[in-house]
Amino acid sequence: MSSLPMQHTRLQGAQERIGRALKAQLRNSWRGASLGLLALLAGWFVGQNLSSLLMVAVPGGRPLAVLIVVLLLEAVVRLRGRLVTGDPPLAWLLVDNVRLGLIYSVVVEAFKLGS
């Protein structure tokens, strides 16, 4: 008795994409993984310091400083979308990790300050 073929659903597609991403991550060299983690932590560090410094230096205060940072990061995302097609090189992955760390640190800082 043969089993019926699986119906292709969005959940199944998402599971396949996640599985492929995990396999690709496991097949990466230790250099790429360690550089990615360092870039993520560097983004966190820069975000923590940048939000503290810009909060005092920018005339509009914290909201204007965060708006400027978010707009700059959005420009980086748009630029990457236009320049990179297919698998991005290691440099773009590092830029993405710095961006993610920076955004995460700014969001955590906002939660800490209660705004």
C-alpha cells in the first residue's frame, strides 16, 4: 500500500526553508560562523554606545536619534536588495549581522527606558 503524496502547504514550505538554512549553517566553515557571531556582538556594542551618545548629542533627544539610526539601516537594507542577488557574500552577511545586533540593542534599550 502506497502513501498519498503530501500536499504542499505554507507550513511545509517554511519547514523546508528552515531546514535548508540550518544545513547551510552547519556546512559553513568555523571562520564564517565566528565572524558572524562577532559581527552580531559588535553591532550590539555599537548600538548600546551609539544610543547613549546620540541621546545626549542630538538636539531632538532619543526619538530623533533612533529615527536617524533606523533610516540609515533601512537604506542599507534597500541597497543590499538592489546589489545582491542570490547567495550574499560573507561581507554582506557581516553587515546584516551588525545591523541585526544594532537594531536589537536599540529595541532592548527602549524597553529598559520604558518608552
